[in-house]
Amino acid sequence: MPEGLITYIIENDNCEIVSLNSLIEGKGIGTRLVDAVKTIARENNCRRIWLIETNDNTHALHFYQKRGFRLKAIYPDAIEISRNLKTEIPLTGNDGIPIRDELELEIYLN
């Protein structure tokens, strides 16, 4: 039975992590999936891996930064645009934090 799933897109010399799901927390599944994408990205001559998170997802922000990703940009109020397309996006997220902004994280590959 699968324990996790990561999806990514390679475009030119960039690799975007689109989603990361781990069914069991704290067992290294997410780390192994990110490491696998790093390997694939290097094999495809990517110079960086990047992703977008929402401001309320402090767990994911912690996870990625602990693995070497850095904050690249903050897109204030970007979720309002997304809500126009996906009305099911809630107003508040994790820990009651209002969902407003998108944060771009990245890591450069050697």
C-alpha cells in the first residue's frame, strides 16, 4: 500500500513540486519523496526546485525549510484570485489562520 505521493513538473531547468502527501507523519516518507524529486531534477539538469504554499500551512513551511528550501517570494492576497476559480477554498485554514497569501519556496541544486 502506498504511504505517500509527490507530484512535480519539470519545465526547462526548473522543477515545481505540485503536491506532497504523506499518509504517515514522522516516518521520513515526505523527506524520501522530496529527495527522490531532487535526484530526478538533477538528472534532468534542473537548477532549482520550487513550490507554492499558503500562509496558513505552517507545518509545510517548517517541513520544507528544514530540508533546505528558502522563502523566495510572498504574493499578498493571491488566494483571492484563486477563490474566484475555486470557491471551495475556505477563508480560514490551519489553526484558524486566515488564508490570504501564497509563499514561494525554492532550493537550488548543485
